[in-house]
Amino acid sequence: MYDFDVVFLLIAQPASSRVGAMLALHDYLAGSGVCTTVATSPTDLATFGKRLRILIIDGEGESAFDVYAVISAMRQLDNVGILFLADESPLSSERALYAGADVCLPARTAYSAVLRAVVELASTQKPVSINDERVVLKRKRQRRRHYIGLSLRSRHSR
């Protein structure tokens, strides 16, 4: 139905009450026809994505990660829009916007308002075309190694 994916980045401690709230928001968006995924680490997102990905990051729960550093790192990815759910502190939204978030909403926002914000954010983002030439070149190199007789995990291919 929608031409983008929504990724919930759950970096809060598992015992936090915010994890349950984020999963309830996930269920609401999935029930609304949005393609959703859940990631538990920022490194899960460091892959190429052809479709636009809207990341929803919660800033209210306790986390082992610096949330603003995560936003800054995610800003470096292609085809990504960042929606930050800010906590009650007055500087939280400003810090998130400075780090690279596209939209900041209060963490206790109604689910329908989050869905509207996600759809608006997706409509304003311009998808970046992936350089298919690089992918084709990489595949050709892998085939060549295969024909030579070296497997990809061989010590000679490093």
C-alpha cells in the first residue's frame, strides 16, 4: 500500500516500559498497511535499501546507546528519514534536530498522529538512487574468484 518501510529502532533496555509502547505503535502501523520491521541495534540498519526507510527512534527509555549519536550515524545512510520520539525534557527535540532527525514528536503522541507524520515525512523525502554499477561490479569480481577456484573465505582471496 505504501512505498516505504518503517523501521522501529528499539535500543531501550528490554525491561523498560517504552519497549511495550513502541511495540504497540508498531502493531498500529502494521495494521494500517505500513510495511514495518523492528531492529534492536543500529548496526542492523547498515545495509543498502532500495526503498525509503523511515526510522522511528524512541528517546525516552534508558539505553546503552547515546541516542543522539545514533541519529547522527543513521543520517549517513541513504534513503533514510528519521522520526524521533522525544522525552519530556525541553532540549531533547532540539538536540535530535541538530543531530539530524527530520521530525520530532513527543513520546506520548497519539498513534494516528505518528502515522500522519510518517506519511508526510515519506512524501517529502527524495529517494536516492543506488549505484547499480557498483553492485554489478562486485558480483562480477565474486564470480571471477569462483572460476579461479578460490572461495570467498579463502585466505588467498583477502
